[in-house]
Amino acid sequence: MIKTGVKKFGLINTIEGYSYLALLFVAMPLKYLLDIAIAVKIVGMIHGILFIIFCILLAIAWQETKWSIKESILFFIASFIPFGTFFTKNKIKSYE
């Protein structure tokens, strides 16, 4: 049975991860090296919205799959690590 909450969480996990990388490796250098502060404001806002959606979909997927609290916290913590989404991607696929 395909769990739509997990599928949506896997998608937002990837998108949010790329937005985090864009914030760290594109917007931040533009701000501090080229003095273009608007880059961080725009990319930061987009990333913030995506992170809120990520948290909501994590809660939905957690309820749908009955993940352990430890596993859910691991997914949450991995979202703070650059390239952490690639770590969780395979784990999420096993629940789809």
C-alpha cells in the first residue's frame, strides 16, 4: 500500500534539502562576499516556508507509519545537516 504522507514527506525532504544547500552555498556567499543581502532574504524565506511544510509532513508521515520517536527525531536532525536529505532518502523509500 502506497502511503501518500510518506511520499509527500520524501518529496519535501528533497526540496527542503536543496533549498538549504542554496541558502548555504549560494545566498550566503552572495551576501558576505558580494554584499548582496537580498539573496539571503529571498532564499531564506523560501527555505523557511519549506522547512515549516517539512515539519508538518514529518508529523503526518510519523502518524501514518507509526515510526518510532527516535527515527522521527533522526529525520528532523538530519534536516539541519548539509546533505542530510541524502541520508534519509533511502530510509524514507523503504516506507513508501
